[in-house]
Amino acid sequence: MKKLNVVAILAMACATLPMYATTQETPAAQTTTDAAAGAHSWPVDQLVTLSVREAWALGGKTEQGFFDIVKQLTEVAAQKRAITLPDNKQAGVKAGDWIKKQAKKDPDQLLYVIVDRAVQYSARVTTAQ
């Protein structure tokens, strides 16, 4: 599977989530310091169970940390669905904006579900064109 720019664009578009700056500490958030100091790579089984709020905390409450989580989840969703994501900026920005909107609607929903839907939508749009 080809690594595509859409992953980075998608995550950049949803990176600014200031409403999560005042989250409660959760078990997932307690590992923030260790993860933020490293290369931002977490076990997939940990990431798929995170709410948006927990992912923001796990990412160190930083845009880059949250970006890393969204990027990793995007790669997992694309791989699981055997989807090659479109390699264009417009598709990535659109998917990222959608992720951002959905994340703000309900910070307690699973981030993976949002990302998976964005991946599916990106693939459908590409196939339709």
C-alpha cells in the first residue's frame, strides 16, 4: 500500500482542538508524558479504544500528538479495509475537516470510528470520480 499525503493533510486539518485542553485525566491519559517524550507510536489496540477526549490527552494535549494518533488510526483503517487513499490535498483537507467537526460534536465518541468513516468516504469519493 502506497503511503499518501492525504494522511498528513487529513490529520493537519483536525489538529487544532482547543476544546479538549481541559479534559479529565483518564487511564489512557496517564501515559501522556511517556508517549509525548517518544516517537508517538502507540499500540493499535490502545488507540482504537480511545475516545476523542482520551486521544487528545494521550497525544500530550498537543496538535502534533493528536496528529500522530489520527495518522496511525487512518493507516489502520485504510489497511483493514484494503483501501488506497487518494493522493490529493483537497481530499485530505475535506476528510480532516469532517473529522474535526465530528470530534467536536461528541468528544466522548471513539476517535477510530470517526477516522474509519472518513477513510471510507475518501475511498468512495475517489472511486466515483
